[in-house]
Amino acid sequence: MIDWAISFTYLVLSYASVFILVAIGFSIAFGSLRFVNLAHGALYLIGAYLGLFVAFEMEVGGIAEAWSPIGLGWGFAAALLLVPVALFAIGIVMERLIAKPMYDRSMLDQLLVTFGILIVVQELIAILFGRRGYTYDRPGWASGAISVSGVTSLNRWRVYVIVLTVLTLLLLYAFYKFTDIGLAVRAGTEDDEMVELLGIRVGRAFMLIFAIGAAYAGLGGILAGPIFTVNPEIGITEVLIPALLVVIVGGVGSITGTVVAGLLFGFVFVSVDALLTGTWARIGIFTLAVVVLTIKPTGLFGPEEITT
Amino acid sequence: MAGCAGDQEQPLGNYPIDGDTVGYGFNGPLSGILAADGEQQRDGFELAIDHLNNGGGLVDHIDDLSGDGVLDYEVEGYTGDTEGDENVATDTLERMIDRDEIMFFTGGISSSVEVASIPIAADNHVVHGAVFSHTGEITGTDCGPYTFRSAMSARTSAEALAEVLPELFGEDQEFFQIYLDYAYGQSNRDHMQALMEDEGWTQVGTSAIAYGETDHETQINDLASEEPDVLVFTSMGDAMASGLSQLADRGFEDLDVVVPLLSAFSMEPAGEAAEGVVGTANWHPSGGTDWSDDFTEAFEDEYGYTPGQAAMEVYDACLHYSAAVEENGSFHPEEVAETLETFEWEYAMGEMGYRECDHQATRPAYVVEGVDEETYEDTGIWLDLVEEIPGSETEYSCDEEPASNCEMPARED
Amino acid sequence: MSEESVTQVTDEKASIGLWERWDRIKTTERFPIVVAIGFVSLWSWFFARSPIISDVLRGYHSLATTILVWSIFAIGFNLLLHQTGYLSFGHAMFWGVGSYAAALLAIHVYGDPLLMLSVGTGVAVLLAAITGLIALRLHTVYFSIVTLAMAQILYYLSLSPLDGLTGGDDGLTGVPVEPLFFGVGNFYLQTPLPGVFHTLWQDYQYLLIAVVFVAVVAFVNRVRRSPYGLIFKAIRENERRAALVGVDVWRYKFAAYLMSGAITGLAGALLTIESQSSLLSSLYWLTSGEVVVMAILGGAGSVFGPVIGAGVFLYFDRVFDGIAWAPPLIGDITGPVGQYWLLILTALFTVVVAWSPQGIVGLLKQLAGTVRSKLEAATRDR
């Protein structure tokens, strides 16, 4: 009985942590900045690929095949540290060049432009490195199994991912609650003109929070990427669609909502899969989203109504 | 050869042929994740056209083929990139039939594309050389009057595996099946269950994963609770690769794994994780008849890399179609199709022959095994040959599934 | 006044009169319909058989018809987007459901083309009614995502649990399409038309698609010009304000959604007739994404924008992608130009959304406007 309980909890947390990890960066931008950033999938994608090239020397396809193998070969640990930092930098650039000019545009416009950017990035990566999948050749400490209670074996890396997801979430909460910048962002989301008038440089705060969101996307790429294969399409199929669902079901603007929705999705997915099949599990996820939004159109923890 | 002059002259499809050249079409994935195999297929196609027109390779060994075109026509090769998508594929195919007036087409990896091509071939009276695609339906429920599959069907592979697996892994083994949750995966699960249980193995459980899903955690969990000796994993491409890696991460790297059809687009992303995985392929360069080496040599000379089943299948298809045309004496599609229905040949892959009931070729299956990264870097091939199983042992009768599901339509005008 | 200057003045008046007349013609209700009729009449010939142009374009008849069918899909999608501002990311569900409904009718009952079109449209409307009740209560971005989710539910249902009905991954192929009018007159769709009509339109199938195309354009045009059109405009600009003024916003949104679903279902049924198959990919989110790009790239604000968008998109997807030419000097590195088709298309799309919301139509109008003012200036100073 204990065995089954551990198994089930592990499965739910495994799936949920991936859902949450890919959604957090998007939730931050959408929630704090009211900016629909579908290019979040591109950031995740870049994170996953960058991790490969920092950690290893890769034999690639596509245009870059001529210079194969490519990579720094600094090892997986180095990649884990460097990728979020790199994505943070990219996030800053992205915020200044793309997000800032679009803040005043309608959400629909933001959605479409960032969608276009996502596909452009996806295509660039596909043409440069080929459309085939790559796997992370993880070192011993990051792979293999751990046994729990002597009987069940769990995927060691996924356990790390669960733990790391919890840690990063706590960090995020702390940032919002206890730092000045976090406060500025929360206030700025309410009324950015007022905050500017009070002398607080909201623009700066927005840029920072966007970059943090990007760093999270990159972190997601290098944490979740190794569980699956890395190919150009994961930006949409594995990241964007689940992230969008989780964020809106959880309610825009609420990190708590994103987390709860992620757990809910994980629970539903694992349960339906156990009772029926994998396809029904997918149907279950989408149905859950539709059902929740029918009952509460702004999401579980969403505001009473949303203004564009 | 004079035959029924009246019938031969009836226009049908793109027959009779205008001018001195005859069109052969290649319709396969030259972009997208299947491109790894698709591009190799295209190379095999172009080599075949070259040899048919100018001699060389296996054309030199085949009596029926002159090496100077086919029936005094020069063969012109046309290519279409299906992108692995049925909508695109049917368009490119129709383009080749309309504008390029092809008499024959081959190529393709994706089974849904293959299935979508069957009615187009039938409606336009163009001979369709189905290669690679494994799914039973091509010579089962969806069988077509102009479609001939020279590659293994899922059943062919299963029969071969049933022969070899007890030798490789032992008698009385307990096996678990993880399979893709749609028709192909489901029918493969059924074949493997029936055939392995006949060999004395016991199936201890099955678990289905959604098509397109890469997270196998729940399926592995199901497997873990049953503790099998062998896993039969009906999957492909990136899903297969992630599944194997996730298996290793749950401590199952020593589990014996069987994947029914192994090819480049599945092996590439899998890397190390695919070492030791057993499956089947349509051909392997170190096996086959004496002619295998001639083909490999000609291919390596032209393209600088070692060919695999993808190139071989397409090359073979072009050649045996041409030989059937020569035997018939004209390109008339209905007559050529009739000739093909009882056609037998033995080029590089072994003894092969079609049958009337479902147009499935009875043919050898090559049981192969994934190699480790070092060996791959040396040889450039992902697979090692374990054993060749001849057609006599892989065939299944017209009364058994999937053949029994085939109600072969008549060739209409 | 001298004789010369008199003639000058009268000439000026005449040329101004010409432009004015053109402007007036353009804004009549009939104009788009006439343009539509002219377009479909010449389209297949122009794209697939015209002496030099079709060779340069590398067009072929079945792509010409595919473009027409997708154009109808895009017009249907755009009806919702343009009239209400709601962007559906799940319109593939109407397209796919219309397609499957028509196919199943033909396979299990009887494949009369007009019946297939009616059934496809009808089932799509039903689906629209059900999904609209849920989705239209949501904020725009939520709406987009929920429609995506709904379409995915249908996709996965068709892939596996319902695959006995839908053919699963392989879809339904070899759909038996019967002659028009239940066989009266033997109008098999594939029968070639006589003489010059064959050169222009090939077969009755093309005529059928052309007639549907013109009918859809006429319908959408009517909606835009009607009092409904004005109300939709009000809703699009500010839903809350429109509600405050007393407009039953819900009713209009719902009506637009149903009409959009109906036209899309009609297009799906037409697809089944044209390709004699119903494929799983018709329900996939990628398809929804493609029609979004088509409509917006072409120009969401106009009736013909989506048509242009569909043409451009499909041209890139089916023809451009096959171009093996590589640019000189760097060709070894870049590889064939064809592989950049989606990159180029999406880059264009992104640029359009960011800077030219009127799409290609907007750009063309601007161009036309510049050319015309230059012409006007030239004729004025003589």
C-alpha cells in the first residue's frame, strides 16, 4: 500500500513539476506584466539546446553539420548554472526589443507577434541544427535510479527536478513578497503610471521580472529537456500548449494558481492514465481545462474579471 | 509480347507515354524528423534511375534490365517532399501524376502518408511501390489494386522475432508490452502477444502511451510492478528515444528490449540508450545475398556513406518494377499490376515475391541489434545484424490478419 | 479663354470623373462578388495552364483547387476574427468535423456532393453551438486557448478511442463521391468539361468549388455591409461600451461564431469532396495555426485578404518548399532555398502583425494608392 502511495505521489509530482516548470516563466510575464509571451516556448527551446552545446560536444545536422562537432564540453553541471544566466541576458534583450514596444498593444496582437517569433526561432534552430532529436548524455549523478523503501525505483533526475522546482518556486515567492523590486512589480501591474509618478522606475522592474521569467524558461529547458529528447518542435508541443493551459486554468496573475493547476493536471493525467490509456489522459487534461473555465471563466485563482 | 494489341493500346492513367522518357516518382519526407531516412531513400532512388539508364550496380546482374533505359524509354526521376504530412504528400503526388505523368512511384516513411497514397494510385492507375511503412493496413484493410508492398509488414517482423527471440533471450520468458495507443501499436501488440505465447513466453501486462507523448513515466511504472524479463516496445522516433532513456533512469538499463522496426530516424536521437535493443529491419549491409556488396559499393562510391534499409528498399522497388515492365512488354498499368501480382525476384535482400490476395511481398526479415556509440562512430551504422530469417519462415497466410482484412478491389477503368 | 485651356479643363474633368467612377464602383455591394466570379473563372487556368506564368509559378490544378478550398476556410475563420475580435486557435475542429461528417455520410449512406456539403455544415454548426456556449464567455486570450483545447480533445478522440469511426491515424480514404443531383444528368465531378471550359475549369468539381466560393464571398460581404456589420464593429472596438448602449453582445458574438463555424464546416466538407479523404491532421492544432497565419498575413480586415493569405501560404508550403536552387557563393552553406519556406512565411507574418495589421491586402492597397496618386499627378500636369 505504501509502495503504491509513493509511486502515485512520485508520478503526480513528476508530471506536475514538468507542467509547472514550463509554465512559470510564462505565468510571470502574463501575470505581472500582462504580456502574452508565446515566445516563452522559444526561450525554453533555446535553453534546452544551449544546455546541450555548453555541456557536450554535439554531432549536429542541418547547416551546422559542416562544423560538427559543436560545443564547449564543459559538462552538465556547468550547463545547469550557465543556461539560466544566459537566458536571463537574452530575456533582457527580448524585453527591450520586443516586449516593451508591445505593452500597449492588445493582448491578441502580443499573442500573434510572439507566436510568430516562436516559429521563427524554431525554424532557425531546425535549419541550423537539423530536425532530428538529441539526447542529454547525463553524468552519473544526474541519471539512473534511486530506490525508495527498498522496493520501488524512482528516476533520480526527476526527483531532483521535483526538488529544484519547489526551490525555485520558493525563491520566486520570496522575491515577490520580500524585495522592493517585487513590490514595485506588483504595484506596477496595478497602475504603472501611478508608480512612475511615485518615482519608482517601473520600466526597470518590468525588465527584471521579464528576464527572470526568461531565466526560468531556460532553467525549464535544461531541467526538463533531459527527460525527453530535444528537437525543434518541443517549444510548442511540450512547452507552450501545456504552459498555456496551466496558466489560464490556474488564473492569470497568480503563481499559486499556476502551481495548483500544475498539480491538478498532474493528478488528472496520472489517474486517467492508470484507469484508461495515455490518449484518454491527454483528453482528460484538455477536458479539465474546459470544465474549470466553464465554471470559473477567469481560472481557479484568477481575478474577478480580466481587462485587456 | 504481341499479346492482346487491343487492350494494350487502351489509354489508362498516364499510359500511353508521350515522348521518349518515362517518369518515375519519389514521394518521401525530405524535411522534418523523418528526413534522416527520407533523404537516404531519395539517394537510393536516384542511384536506381542512374543505373537503369546507364547500367551499373545491380542492373548489370539482372537479365531483364538492359542498363539502357526501360523498354527503350529513358527513365526520368521526379521527387516530391512530403514533409511527412499527408496533405502535402497527396498534393506532391498529384502534381507528379498530373504534370510529370509518372507511371510509378515509391518512397515514404510515414504510414499515414502511405495509406493516403493508396486510393490516389488506384484512381490514377499508377503503380505504387510501398516501402518501409510497416503498418498492416497497407496490405490489410486499406489494400489497393495498384499498391504493392515489398517491405515487411508488422506481421512479417513479428513472425521473424518469434523465431529469434527465444534463442536470444531464452525460453519461458515473461514479457511486458508498451505500445503506441493507436491502430499500428494495437495490432502489433496483438501479433506479438499471439506469436510469443505460441513460443512459450508469457505476457504479464501491457500499457498504452498516447501517440506523440514522450513522457513514459506511467508506463514504466506499470512495467515496474510486473517485473518482466523482456519489454516489447512498439514505438518509434523521438518517443522511442525518450522511452529508452527514461527506462534507463528507472534502473532498467539491463532489461531486454525489443522494438519491432528499427531505422535511422529512431536510432539517431536514441544514441547510447538504444544499445542492445533488438528489432527488425528490411535489410542490413552485412547481410543479404552476394549482390548486397555490389549495391553497397556502388552506393558508397556515389554518396560517400554506407546505405541502410531505406536506400535499399527504394532501389529494389525501382528495379523490380522495371523488371516486371520488361517482362510484360509494356508500361500499361493494368497489365504491369497483373504481372506484379505473381512476380518473384531475388536481388540483394533475398528471395521475394508478391501474392495476389493482398499484394504483400513474402520476403526475409533481418533481425538487428542496436550498437554502442563507439561502434557507430567506426562503422557509421546504428545496427548490427543478428540473424536473417528467410521468407518461408516469416510468411503468413491470406487467411490470417492483416491479410484477411484485405478485400482487394478490382482495377477499374 | 483660349481653345487650348478649354480642352485642358474638360480633359481634367474627364480624368477625375474616371477615378471617381472607379471609387464608386469599388464600394458597391456587387463589386466583391464580381471580383470573386472573375477570380475563380480564371484562377485555375492562370495558375496551372497559362502559357508562361504557370510555368514560372510551377502551378498545378489540384493545388489551385486546394487553395480555393482553404480560402473558404480562411474566410470563415476571418468572419469571427474580424467581426468580433475573437481569435480562435481551434478552428480546425470545424474544418475537421465538417470533413469527417461529409466522409462518413458518403461511406455509410450516400455520397451526394450537395448532401455532403449540407451535412458537413450542419454538424459544424452544431459543434459551434455547443463550444460557443462555453468559449464565448471568456476573455479573448482565454478564448483562444480554450478553443485550442477543445480542438485537441476532438483530435485525440479521433486518433484512438473513436478510431473505428474515424480511421484513426490513417483517416478515411477512398471516400465515394457520387455524381451531382443524385445521378440525374450524370454529372460526375471528375468528368471533364467540354472544349474551352475544360481549359478554363477542367471539371465539374472545380465548378462546384467555384460556386461555393462565390456564395461564401457574397454571404460574408452581405454580413459586413448589413446593420449587423455595424454592430459587430461596435462590439469589436469596445465590448463593454456596446453592452452599455444596449446591444445584446452575447447574441451577436454567438451568431458570428455560428456563421464562422458553418462556413468552416462547409469548407471541410468541400475538402472531403475534393480529396476523397478525411485526414486526422484536419483536426490538429497546426491546422488551426495555419489558418490563423493565412487570414492575418493576407489581411484580416478585408474579404479577400484571407484568400490571398491562403494562396501565399499554400504556395510557399507546396511549391516554394520544393525549390532546390541555392544562392551562389554561399549555397554550400545555406543549402536549397526551399527549406526556408516556413521561416520566410512566419517572418513575414510577424512583421505584418507588428507593423501592418492590414496584411498583404493593406500593403497592396498602399501600393495601389501610391501608384494612383502618381498617375493622377501625371495626368494633371500635362
